[in-house]
Amino acid sequence: MNHKGFTILELLISIALISVVLLLLLKVMMSLEVINHDTSYASDDEIARTEMIKKIEQDFLDYHLNGLTIKKENDSLIIELQLDELKRITVTSNSIMYDDEEYFLKSKNASYDLCLDYEYMDLEQDYYLLTFSIPVLIEGVNTTKQDDLTFTYLGMKNENTSYPSTYTC
């Protein structure tokens, strides 16, 4: 027999199927919003790190680095730069401070590693290169070097400078 129209059973099954599809779409939309929210925080953190690197490297260009001290105090890593004036980089697990400006990490599960990667390299003639890298950890793992706060100083050797040749945590 050929029935025209819908039975109540067909209508209920159609409504149930549509509601299941709508719930799945809602769940996907909510998970995309969470991913987008984390991505915007990651972008904010990247911008803050870039600004910090820019400030430090600009000071390296503007001033002569006469000395350097790296130490750990409590739950902080402190890098003192004896430029023409004393500058201090203070790193905690969730923030970094330079020149009285503090940047907090906003990303979930992100933290700074308090174990600094530091390298002193003798170059040709009377030059040297200092490289500092403060690792950014995601869930306790350094997933990529691109996220790390890395800055370098190229200097000319003279008698009035003192830098550690190595640093280990």
C-alpha cells in the first residue's frame, strides 16, 4: 500500500535523529571554541615573548655588556646583566620580568623552565657570542625550540668583562 504523509513513529524517529545530529554539532562547536581560546592565549604569549626579546636585544645594541651573573633564588632564575646600568631578567615558572615589566603566561599547561640554556662561544679575532635560551614547557615538556625565549649578544673581548663560560642547573 502507498501511504501519503508520515506516521507518528516516523516523525518521532526523525526528531530523534535530528536531535542527535544537532547535539554532535554543538559538541564539535564547543570543542572548536576551546581550541580557539587556547590558540589566542598562545598567540598572546608569543607576542609577549617577542616583545621581551626585542627589549633585551635592543638594550644589547644600545649598551655594552660588561658582565653577567646567572643564579637561582627560591623559585626564580635571575640573570643580571651589567650593561651601562644593571638590568635584571627574573624568570618564574609562570612569568618573566625585565625592566620592571612582567609578562605572565596565559596558555594552559605552559610554564617557563628555570634551567637556562646558556652558551659562551669564542669567535674569530677578539669577538665572542653569548646565547641565552629560556625554554617554554607545555605540560612539562619542551615541545619546540621556536617557543623558547632566545636572545644573543655579540661582543668584543676586553679586560673589563666577566662572563661565565658555562652554566648548568
